[in-house]
Amino acid sequence: MAAGLKQALATWDLEESKLVCITTDNAADVILAAELNGWMRLQGFGHRLHLAVERAMK
């Protein structure tokens, strides 16, 4: 997956050197891919809000 994300950047003509961070959910494979590529990861607000509401409803 890490290589696939790098390939996506190249396909879209985006320079990895200009990448600030990527927005992800908490999927372990995406977290690992970001770490392997040395990219900063930011969790998506919508996903975190959904998790908080789910926990509050229990």
C-alpha cells in the first residue's frame, strides 16, 4: 500500500516533497503505509466525530 500511495502521487503529478500530511481513518494498513513512507498522518475529523457519537450512544 505504501508504494501504491507513492504511485498515486506520481500519477496525479504531485510532488512528494510538497506533501505536508495525509488524512486517514484508523485503518492499520493506512497508518503503516504512512509510517513506511515517512509521512505525517492526520486523522479525519468526520471519522473521529462518528466514533465519539457512537461511544456516547452506548
